[in-house]
Amino acid sequence: MRFPTLLPAFIALAALAGCAKSGQDVPAAGSGLTKVRFQTDWFPQPEHGGYYQALAKGYFAAEGLDVEILPGGPNAQVLAGVATGRVQFGMTNGDDLIVAISRGLPLKMVAAEMQRDAQGILFHEQNPIRHLRDLDGKTIMAGAGSVWIQLVQQKYGIKFSLLPLVGDLARFMNDRSFIQQCFVTNEPFFARQRGARVGALLIAHPGYEPYRVMLTSDAFLRENPEIVRKFVRAALRGWTEYLTGDPTAANTLIKRRRPDLPDEFFAYSITAMKDYQLVLGDPARGEKMGQLTAARLETQIKLLRDLRMTERDLKVEDVATFDFLPPEAR
């Protein structure tokens, strides 16, 4: 199962930024391809499917890249790894990245993996949550310090008790009144597999829609722009095929690394990414795969500033570049 990334202790990470390697420190590959490392935020799963599709189908190789996908987990230090040059690319929640940049980490968004974050609220159908206001007076297991918690409490003036987020569904399954934070692409499947009748409410909504993003370091971006361009192009090609074509190649590779995942989970997660318009975006709003917009980033920066989660004023160009997006996604 997959549980949400929380805002980490960025002050410690910022101290690492001064030790960052040069962006030119690109591992050499014996095949003649340029070796780069990409760090995911969790263990291999369908939410990473586009990257594994690009790897399995040779889209990275067609761009001259030998990409190694490093699996994450509960202790994955994606931002620190990219900032120090241990890896050249990573993925994370847009909130986390903006906060980290405000605290000194030399990083940039280069494309959106998801147009909106997949974090949600998991509930039993007997006690439905139709709107975030319905959390008023409830107890919820969630990540303390998450941006959405502070936003809901301040914007709607509601109060709820928090329990520390743990990595299993045991308490949820034993209490039909229990509510917890989840990924809409993940925990609902496993809860239903165990016999629960559940629903999920996506936390993202107009006014609060953090991207999930691909990122690199300022140094790597400055010194290897063509590698960044090739990586983004191949990754988006992989995502397009994974969600609109045959995902078998990626699923086979993921399954090889995660034999514990049931086959039905892959279909569920892909369907959820489509239904919630997470990756492909909402055509009615002009969204495109990979797209980053200045307007949405400005809104997010202002929100984080108003919540006093950033340590300095930021402009859009401090947190993102649009130079590596395909023309239709700019």
C-alpha cells in the first residue's frame, strides 16, 4: 500500500544543498547512452507507470538516455538526492518542492507528472464524506503538517482531531466510523479487497490543486539542458502510452519488482488516474499532460505564503521552468 508524502524537515535538507555536486556529474554509460538516475517517491507501482513504460519500451534509450529508476519508500529522500547530485531527476508533491526551495534547496520543477495530487480522504460508505467541510468535529488519521489540513482549518473554519498516519489499514478496517488520508489510486482498492465498502474524496479542488512534478537541480538544469529536455519528452511519451495505449510493458516490469501487487490493482489504479483526470488533465479546463501554468503556480505560492509555510517570498521562475515542456503543454 501507498501512503502520502508529508512535508519533511527541510531545514536539514537545505544544509545539504551547499554540498551539492556539479550538475555536470553525469554517470557514464558503457552503451554510449548517457546514464541518469531517477528517484521515485515510493516502491514501484502503477502511479509510476509512465516512467516504467518509457524504460520498458525503449523511449528513454531512443533519446540517448540510460535511465535507472530508483525505488523510493517511507524514507525516500527525493529532494535531498536531487539537490546533492546523487540522482539527476526525482518526483514529488508540488507543495513540498515549493517549501523546500523557499528554504534553500536549489531545485526546479520541469514538468507535471500529475495535474493534481492524488491525495484523498478514505471513508466507509456508511459514513460518507461529500465535502471537506464534513470533516468538522471528526477524528482523522492524517499527516500532521500537511498543507491541506492547515488550508481546510483556516479556509472553512472547521476543526478535527488528528491521529498520526501509519502504514496500514488495520484500524480503518476495524472501525466503520474511521476516516483516514489516502491516495485515491491506491488504498480504496486494498480496503475493498478486504471486504469494506468505501469511498474516497479527492482533496484537490479549484483553488488548491498542487501538481505532482518532475524535478531536477538548478545546476543540472543549467549545465545539461538537452538531457532534461530528452528525459521529459520520453517520460511524457511513456505516460501517454501507459494511460491511452497498452500498459503491459510497464506493468510487467513493475510486477517483476513488486510481485506482491495483484493484477487487478494495476487496472484499478489506471482507471482511477483517468477518472480523476490526474495525469491526462481535464480538457474542459485546457489541461494537457505535463502542463505547468504560471497562474496555478502563483496561486500555490501565495497559498503557502499565507499559511506561513515558506521562509522567503518566491516568484514562479524561482520554482519552475517551462522551457522543457512540449509546445502543446506550455
